[in-house]
Amino acid sequence: MKSVAILTFDGFNELDSFIASALINRLRSKGLEAYITSPTPEVTSMNGVRVARQRDLEFAAEADAVLIGSGIKTREIAADAALLASIELEPARQIIGAQCSGTLLLAKLGLIGSLPACTDLMSKPWVVEAGVNVIDEPFVAHGKVATAGGCLASQYLAFWMMARLVGLDEAKEALHYAAPVGEKLETVERAANVVSPFLRLPA
């Protein structure tokens, strides 16, 4: 079974963590499973939803993929040197993605550098201040590292991870299940059009 750690901190955005988790876990039967992964036993979302973690932060080091969600406290997390040091990632081995302000954490972890990256409009000034070349796109990937901008772009990040870890057909199947009735084919086609060019990049 391959695993995805969805890093979820206090003040998290529910759309970022839950959309990715729900889509990826549609592929449990195909050998892929996602876990809400947090530094504390319980985290509270930006809208007051309290969630018990499924894995602790150390799990990020052993997962096959890591997705960093966003939230209203991301700048505080980015300034917490001890917390950042506890996030152990291996870009040579793992598939790594960040959503919206999570891109700021990727930058602080040294995983973006001068590469173009995506984030949401509110987080853009902070991410630019961190030295990131922010582009006006919903999704971009460079090898095994990807970023997405805008809450609903989480479907692209999840789609990319599923395609990389299990296969493109399986990713389409999972998204097709969740897509709106009457718009399923269009939704899957749009995601495939956004993500597929980056699946051809070298690992």
C-alpha cells in the first residue's frame, strides 16, 4: 500500500485537506491511501472544525507522498524553525505537493528555489517575499514537486499525485466518481489537460 501524508496544521483550510484526502482514498482498492497528518493529536480548521489526526508529523518522513495544505496560520508555521525542522522530506524519493499558502512552507523547506510555483491570491505576497517566482496558473510541477493555487485547484494536485503513484486511468476514475453529475467527462478532461503535460516531465 502506498501512502500520502496530508500535512494539516491548526487553522487549516478544509477544502485543501479534505478534497485531496477524499479523492486519494477513492483508490484504496488500488493500493493508495491518504492520512491527515498533524503535529498535534487534534487540529482546528479556519472555520472551527476540529479533527483528530490519523498520523503524527513523523509519518511524513516515511510516506510515499506528502501534500502540504494551507491555512490561516501558515506564516506562523513558516516562522517556527523547530516545527519546520521536524518536517523531514526526501524529494529524491517522495512525491511532494503544496496547496496555496503551503507553497510558502515548501519554499522555507528549500524545495522550490527559483522554480515557478503556484499559490492563492491572498498568499501570493508572502510567497513572493520568500523569493518564489509565483505564476498565474492553477497548477505546476517540476519533476516530483508540485504546487497548486486556489482552493478548488486541490483536485489538480490530488489528480497529479494519484496519476504519479497509481496511474492516469486510476486518477481519472477517482475524479470521475466525485465530479458533478452531467459534468463528469468535462471535469476529468479539464484535470487531465491541466496535469498531463507535467506527467511527462522526467522524475
